[in-house]
Amino acid sequence: MDNDFKFTWSRMSLCFPENKKDLDSIGMQFNIYYPKSPDFSEGQISFAYKKDYGVQMFLNQTIEPWLETAPEDIRKIILKTHSDLSHKLYGETLKELDVSFDILEGWRKFVSKYAEGGWVGHLSNHLDFQNKGNMITLGDYYKFYVNSDSKNNSPTDILHKIGKLPENSLNEKWKKYFELSKNIEGRENKNSTGEIIGKDFAECIKNADEIYKIADELRDLKF
């Protein structure tokens, strides 16, 4: 087997500690969905990160059905290789999460929560990442107004509009926003979300952080 062969994930869901509280409050035990020791189920890896974050990865590689009837020696080799590569991917993902952990912790101040009779906050209590091979994307679940379906209700909505403006007509402030617009993809339709992109996981998180830090500025822009 090629020594460079490795497992990859197609989608990753990351839940903030606030999601843990919500699950536990309705009797859905967080530890079952995100165990302390990683669960390497067929086609996915689920685990608790830093105790209170939940991570679920959906892999591009699966065990083929024909393996059930394969000779035992072949079956053992393939299952061991599958296990080894799954564990390696898990270890690599932990390192990527560690690099971005401080940023993720900083986002918790944005997470929507029910308090004092109403919802406060702007960011969903879970994040969804897609691995598209040449880039990682993060669905923009940040809403300026929690109960609004406005087409201009997220930072990527605003940046998508800015990215369509002629760059040579912009002042320095708007050129800063224009540069940030290069790190997003707009909604495909009204029922989808915009996406923040990066060449790898760390860059995707970094780009999103730069956008979320100025979310209030973007919300208040006048076109």
C-alpha cells in the first residue's frame, strides 16, 4: 500500500459546550453522542474534545460490503489498515483543533442561548465544515437577527454584495471588506447559507474569525 495514502473527512460537525448543556437539559446525554474515548463507527469518528466540545467526522473512506465474505487473512489486514488510518486521522484532527482552540473559545461569546425570556447571541451552537479537497468551508451560521429570514442577515451575505462592487471605486475602509469577501462564497439559494473558505482547517477558522470580529460593522454598512 502507498505510504502516502491517508483517510480524509468529507464533513465535520463541531458542537460548542453550549450545545452540551442543551442536550443534557432535554435528556439527550452528550456523552453518548460524543464519548470521551473516540468512537470509530463505520464511516465516522465521534468524540468529545476538551471534555465539553462535541466533534463528529464523516469519512470519505468506508469498509466495502464484500469484505464480510473475504478470506480471514485478507479481512484482518484490511480492518487493521482501516483502524490504523482512522486513528491517524483522529490524531491529526486533534492537532488542528488545538491550533484553533483559542479562536473557538472566543466565539462562545457569540453563541445563541436562551436567557431572560428570550434568545441572545448570533452564532449557532454547532458548526458544520465541508472538506472539498482543495479547500475547507465553514457554513456561516452567524445571524445578525435571530428570528429574521432577511437575505442580508449574515456577514457572508454582506461580503458577497461587497465582492460584486468595482474595487477601484472603493476607499480604504471598503477595500478591507473587499479583501475579506475573497474568503467567502455566497448562498446558492435562499434556503442555504454562505460559506467561509480556507486552504486548510486552520486558515478557514482564521478567516472566519477576521469576519466575525467585524460582524457589527458589516451589519451597519449602508449601500
